[in-house]
Amino acid sequence: MELLNSVLFFRILIFSRVANNFEAALFFLFFDFDRIQKSTYYFYKNFYIKIKKIRNICAANWEVSMAVIAISRQVAALGDEISSAVAKKLGYKFINRQEIEKRIVELGFSADKLKKYDEKKPGFFASLVKDRDEYLNYLQTAVLEAAQDGNCILIGRGAFVILENLPNLISLRLVAKEEIRIKRLMNEFSWNEKQALQRINESDTNRRGFHKSFFNIEIDEPSHYLMVMNTGAFDVESASDTIVAIEKSLINPEKEAEGKKRLEELLKCQHLVNKLIFDYKLNIEFLRAVIQDNNLILQGVADSLVLVERAVKIAASELPEYNVTSSISIVQDYKAHLQV
């Protein structure tokens, strides 16, 4: 009986492939097997249905393009919950706060210093010291590296700004009315209304200050995002379904290819900046590198032409495939100039 079952199994697969119809396949197979129990027929019918479902899922996945989803959110706007649900439905990796923080520390930034800057408005003195620029460079590196493989969701940390020029980026802002956020926090932490409101005000102030300090943008400005979603009108299931539908309708292979190319360029630029600042110890403020076609342009502020020429020479050596030029501004006695 086992041998007969094996023969039938392979014949089902072969005939169903030709006929593209299970019922037709069974007709060819079983018209001369009237002695076979009905249970055998239904076993293979159910088995084939499962195989077909798996085949359809695989086929759908082969056609799906890779996107990067960057989510900005208010506290108590269901950011983590919705991001996790979207990641599960799309088969994406959800890169949370802890993973980005871990990578920033691995790159060389002190865990103790991280507390001063990570999604917070830096204090007056913290905003002036060199650690601020060091944190920003490591943050940008961590976000770009995380997005490199695509099919991921990043939440917070200005990811929507760092990745804004990617054609395959979907940037979203999750918000909710204050009274809804208060109720959610009260339910989650057993807080009273005053405690919940204090948490909301503190979080909103810090996140606005963080984005203004590091990226010079207003986080609440809708034009920074593909869509702003009021999660007071959605539950986690319906919100995640909406985002999944957006991903499937907007991202195509062309955008994916352009996004991969652009991300490679951004990573090259960021790694070059890190090398110039951290390895070669070049004291160039606000240093950036930008690739335009076959040109690589250095931007920033330095206090001597010699320093600029050295940066250009190193960049040309590190990335010889590009024509390196400088748009670095030279300000004599730059530090003293800042203090005036």
C-alpha cells in the first residue's frame, strides 16, 4: 500500500502540473483504481491543496520588491505595535530602538554618552561639544547599515530623514489625539491622568528638540512623510493592513533597484566621513560627502586650506572611482568665530 501511495503521489504532481487542475488529475489517476479507498483520494486532495497554497505564497514573494519603511511616532500612538504587525505580515525585519542603540555603541560611541543624545533634545553644553557630531555620524551609519538589505522597518531616530532620498522608502508618521494617548498610557501603566499627560509632554518636547537639533526639521510637518496616520481611528490590525497595502501598491522593481544604488552611495559617503573624522582626525565641522553621478563633493567648515586639501587627497585615495571636489567653507579661527 505504501508503494502504491508513493506512486500515486508523484503521478498526482505530474498530472496536476499538466492539467493545472486537481480534479482533472484525479480523474486520470483514479478512473482505473476503483479499489482504492476514498480516504486515500481525500488525503491526496487535501495534501495537494496545501502544496498549491505554499506554491502561491512563494510565487507572490518572488514578485515582491524590497522596501524600507521608516516610522516616526508620538508616544502612545501604537508605533511599536503597528510596526511589529506590519513586519510580521510582510516578512520584514523590525529594527527597534535597542538594535540601533547597540550598533551605535559597537561603532564606538560610549553607552554613557548615548543617554544624553538618543532621541532627546541635547542640553545647551551637550549641543556644543564634539560628542554631538560624533553621535550623529554613528547614528547615520547605524541606520544606513540597517536599511542596506531592504525589507525592514525602522522606528524613530530620524530614520525618515536619513533615508529620505531613497526611491523605495515609505515614510510614515503615527499620531493620535491627546485624550486617546492619555487613556492608552493610563491603561498600560496604571497611571493617573496627570502622570500620563506629563509623559506625553516630555516625550513630545524631546522628540521635537532631537529632530530640530540634529536635522533642523519640524517633526510634526506632514510634508516630511508619505502619509500621516491617526491611530485613534485605527486598531493595530487595520492600521497594519493599510500600510501593507501601501507597500504593495507603491514599491516596484525599478524603485527597489534605484533605492539599492542610492543606499550604496550613501553608505560610501558616510564611511568616508567617518574615516576622515575618526581615523584621520581631521577637524572639519559638519563634514558631509555627496555623490552626484561620477563626482564626490565634500561639504563642511574648516579653518585652513591645508586641511581641506588633505581631506580631498584622502577621499580621492579612498574612492578613486570618483572625481573628488570640495565645497568646504574656510573660516579662519572657526572656533573663535563661534564664540563671538
